[in-house]
Amino acid sequence: MQRYLSANRIYPVTSEPIDNGVLQISETGEIISILTAEEAAAQNIENIEQYEGVLVPGFVNTHCHLELSHLFNKIPEQTGLPAFVKAIVEQRAAADEVVVAAMDAADKQMFENGIVAVGDISNQLISKDVKQHSPLHYHTFVEVFGFNHPSQPIIEEAVKIRDSYWPLKASIVPHAPYSVAIELFQYIEKSTRPQDVISIHNQETLAENEFFEKGTGDFEAMYNRMGVPKSEAHGTGENAIRYHLPQLPRNRTLLVHNTFTGKADIDFAVAQHKDLYWCLCPNANVYIENNLPDVNLFFDPRVRVTLGTDSLASNHQLSILAEMQTLQQKKRVPFDKLLKWATINGAAFLGIANQFGSFEVGKTPGINLIELGDAKIIKSKNVKRLI
Ligand SMILES: [Zn+2]
């Protein structure tokens, strides 16, 4: 049965908003047509479902860690990244049933919050079953790290995990500049296929830049604690992005967090790499560091921004609308821009924009009803998922 959905305004994302527009959809949620109020009136359509609020496409969450879902409410807030990483490592171990049940609940929560597709960081295979049975689209980033261990066994294990995710999409990615040695970057490059997309945590804390520039600070302490010697990469006078970006494959790449990325870093990055996306995870930044990126820098037309929730270890919920609300409240980012970041940009990064990210005829993007107040202020985190 076809349905006709209408609300105070429709945001197709890739075209202008339509006041009182009507979406005609198939039983499976495919967009058949997008009508203006006048066009709908001329067709004398019966049974239009009328909603109070605005209709937007399903959200794309480009950075999550389902595997950490069981750490919800366990990690103290605002202790800084090195202490956060330490707490994760200490508390991560749990029975498989506990981990699976938490991932399952997290997946359902994302669905309820209007998320249709997810880029998910995984270190193991344990999330495959949840992903395979989920209505959400998943791309798995099989994440590797290694400071001074031999890199070959790390990569061999990662290739095994990546291939075991089949038929789901998966690619091998580095964790972060401070946790991936030069040799391991070389192995990552060798194991990357032309169709793969890459993701890396970038400049998440001030200490990360300091470690590469001066070789000092919290990450030097972490290396000392683990008994790992520093390398020639640490204390070069150049910051973290100048270490990792030249070593990454030239595939489509997502830089995640960017909390301490400056204008010079963006200039460097866009000159260095032609297919970059920048993911902001504001609620996780507030949770871990009580800091936010210099968002004005990301209004640069050369920069394509996506949004991510990070994991339930560093967030109170998995909701892209909650991330949008934080950026609107704390950084005054206009709604139209946020919506693009939350939908079509993430879909383009994941290579699924033919199906997701906008209301366009032929797509099945998911349809969310949200409450938008005067001056396009996001009134609540509530999403009513219509499809
Ligand atoms: Zn992360």
C-alpha cells in the first residue's frame, strides 16, 4: 500500500525545503514522488497522513563503537582522553552475553533515534550477528593498533576479521596516530583494497598534538607506563595530523573528532589528501574532554563534515539529533548545515548515497519526524520514526 506523508515542512536535503509538502512512498519506504502542497491539492489525494513538525531523511552515524556498548555509565566523565583510554582498557572485559545484549540494545536505540546507517569501529567479530539481523546498514571498520609489536600478525588477524564480516562491508583502519607505528601504517596500506573506506581518530586531545610536536605530556607518560619506547615520530616539531595523514591510503577517508584541529591543519590536510571527510562527535568530546572543536573552521567549503555518536562508553545516548542539538546550542550551527552533516554527507562518505541521505525519487532513506521551533531551533531529542 502506498502512503502519503505530510508535515509542516519537508527537508529533502539535496533540494529546497517545502512547506506543507507531501511525500509519496511505496510499502517499502521508497520515495515515489515529492509534491508541493499545490501539486498534492491538484491531485485530490485522499488519506494524507498529516504530522506536526518537520520531515527529514534518516540519519547517518559515521562513528560508533557497538563493542563498547556495555560500558554505558561506567566510565567517569571529563577526565581527558588518556585517562579515558586507560579506563576502557581496564573495564572492557566482559562475558560475551553481556556484550551482545548491550550491542543489541544499542542497535535498537539507534533505530528508534532515526538512524539508518552506521560506520562502526570493531576490534573483533562479535558484532557481526547483531549487524546482520539489524534493519540498519552497517559498515565495519576493523581497527588495528600497535606501538612496537611486530605488525604482520596484527594485520593477518585483521584481514581474517575483515573477511569474516562478509557479506557485510568491512575495511581495515588505524586506531589513532599515537597508537599506530610507522610499520603498521605500511601494512594497513598494503591490505587496503580500492573499494575500502578508511577512518582514523584525529587530534582528539591536546596531548596528542603535544606528543608528536614535543615528545612530552600525557602520551609520553602512557608510553612509559606500557614500557614502549618513543620513536623518531615523536618530538618532531610537527603535530599529529602531519604524522598520520601522509601514511594513509589515498582511499576515501574519515578524520574523526578533530577537537584540536586548527586552520593550518585543514589547509595541510586538503592539500595532502583529495578525498577527506571530517566527523564531529560533540557529545563524546564534552563527555571525555569537556571541549568542542572550533566548529567555524569546518564551515570551509573545502571541508565535508559528518556526525558521529562515538560509543555508549562516552555518550549518554546514540542519537545524531542529540549531536545536532549540542552543536546548535553550543556553537550556533544553522539547522540546514547540521542536517546536511547528519544525512547526505555521511551517506556519501559510506558510499551509500544512492539509497540514503536525502529525499529523492528512488531512494529508501528512512523518514523521521522531528520538532523544530522558531528560527529552526531543535526543540527536543525526540524522533518519531515514520519509516
Ligand atoms: Zn571512537
